[in-house]
Amino acid sequence: MTLILGIETSCDETSVSIVADGHKVLSNVVSSQIAKHAVFGGVVPELAAREHVTAIIPVTNQALKDSKLTIKDIEAVAVTNGPGLMPALLVGLTFARGICFNRHIPLVGINHFIAHIYGAFLNENISVLSNIKAYPILALVVSGGHTALVLIDKDRTARIVGTTIDDAAGEALDKGAKILNLGYPGGPIIDKLSKMGNHQAFHFPRSLTGAAGKPLSEENLFNFSFSGLKTSLLHHLDKYGINNLKDTLLFDTVASYQYAVVDVLCMKTIKAALKFKCNSVVLCGGVAQNSLLRTELERRIPKIKFLLTEREYCGDNGAMIAGLGFHYLGKKENNIEVDAYSRLPEISEVPFVPSL
Ligand code: KG4
Ligand code: ZN
């Protein structure tokens, strides 16, 4: 059994997890800083870094305690080294380096974006990866920082076939909630309030779907755009007045707004899955916790295996980092000097696809 400690500090969650053999999650502790950032209406990078500094040792101790292990049992450390907020990433990375230096064990740098996809394959879902019939796999990665469609083939290659040209889906929900003074982060609040509203009450735009009668260019077939949605919410607000947007009118507004986001995500994912003849579709990332998206995508997917990431592993978590770390051991340079990076590099290989 290979025991890997995974550390995640790329944004506003300090998370440490211990995963055995790349998929058995023994512990997964997440300490959220949301309340600290809420007063600023978004994540403040320096504040995030300070909070990680305070939380990282207790969170690590808790993860060890939960799994009934000690640091001496850990065989390698996997840490998110990008993309993310640089000051926040550096806390996890420096802490991970300290452990590895002290314990003489390998350090593996993990790409947060790929780790979100891997989060779908933890625990029992790991068996999908070794099933040749599951490929090609299309992953819809929806988080606060990313919205992308990733095509994974059985030859270990992955390519982004669609991405957002402006805001991410989570960002659209967060910004929408901010405009409506609903609090931060907006995704879960909109999710909750939408359940009380009628999603057909108002029409918000579905950009880059050809819905407005504008022909869609080939390059944007699977791309997303959510910034127009935000603008149309501002127009909606002008029309009705912020003070009138309460009760039914507010619930109908958020339900219609959320539905516009979910509708576009479903339309594009299904279109891409059919075009690339995919045998599986994966939903992952923080926004994958959205109740409507979870049910709606599953309902609309035509006879394709649908892999829904367990809620616990949708948002930022150490388990997806530790799990993915297993697949790099002995393959990638395991180096204590691994560096941090803030932006998503081009993806060409997914180490977790086994030889089939
Ligand atoms: O993956 P994640 O935890 O962090 C990033 O890597 O960005 O995703 C955070 C995003 C935020 O935009 C948050 O509003 C959204 O996930 N989110 C949700 C829900 N829970 C979190 N969006 C919609 N419905 C939810 N229930
Ligand atoms: Zn994330």
C-alpha cells in the first residue's frame, strides 16, 4: 500500500488528505476561509496565504489523526503547485518541501486543474479508468477559475476542446450573487435560492450557442462565454430595481440566471460528447456541486456513461491531489525544488490513464 499525503492551498481552502494507492481516501480534511473573504466579496490572495499559514499544521495533524497514521507512515507528498494564487500556493509548497526534506521522501507537484478531473475517479470510481470501453472520456471541469471541456483518450493524451473566453461558470454565479447582494461565494447561495423560484420566469442569454440567431463560428463550437449574462442581470436589475428584487421576484431571477448557466454547460457538453464519440462524461470542479447541474446533465445525456464526482471531491480538496500524486511517483521528476506557477499550462498528457 502506497500512502501519499496531499496538500491543497491554491485558493481559499486549506486541505490535507491521505490517500492509499491513488484512490482509497483515508482522510480528507478541508478548512475553508470563506467567512474571512466574504466581507471583501471575493478572495484576497495575501489574506488567503496568511490563513493557510495558520491552518496548515492543524489540518495536517487532523488528516493524520483521522487516518490513524503518523507522518512516518507517509511515503510521498503531493502538493498543488499551480495554477492558483501565487501567495497561497507558496504556503502549501513550502510546507510540503519541509516535510519531504525532513523525511527524505519524494515531493510531487500537482496541476490543480487535472486534479479536479481525477477527483471523479477516487474510491470505487477508479475502475472506470481501466475499462477500455470508457474512452474517449469527456470531462466538464467547472470551478471558480475554470470552465473547460477536456477530451481524454485511452492513449493518455488530453486536450482542451472548449474553454471560456471570459468568465468561468463559478465566476458568473459568484458575480451574479454579488450584483444581487446575496453574499459570497454566490454558487451555493444561488443553488439554494433557485429551488424556490421558477427558472422559466425570465430569459437570460445563452452566449455562443447560436440561440440569438447568430451563426456560431467553428472555433467557438465548444467554447463558453458568461460575461454577457452578468450584463443582462444588470439590465434586469435596472428594470425591476434592487429594492423590488425580493421574495418570488428574487427567487425567479436567480433560478432563471442559474438555469441559463446550467443550460449552456449541458448543451455544449452533450454536443462535444456526440461530436467526439465519447463513451463517458465526467462532471467535476466546485460548480459540480450544483444540484441542478448534477441532475440536469445526467437527465439530458444520451446513453453515455455519466460519472458524477462525489460532492466531497468537487470543491478544492487534498484527496484529488494525493490521488493524482500516486500516478506521478517514479514517473515524473520527484523533486524538492518543484516550483509554483499561476496559470494553466497546455495539457497534453494525463498520467492517470493506465496502459489499457
Ligand atoms: O473548484 P472550486 O472549489 O475552486 C476553484 O478551483 O475555483 O470552485 C469554487 C466555485 C465557486 O465559484 C463557487 O461559487 C462554486 O464553485 N460552487 C457552486 C456550488 N458550490 C460551490 N456553484 C454552484 N452551486 C453550488 N452548490
Ligand atoms: Zn479548484
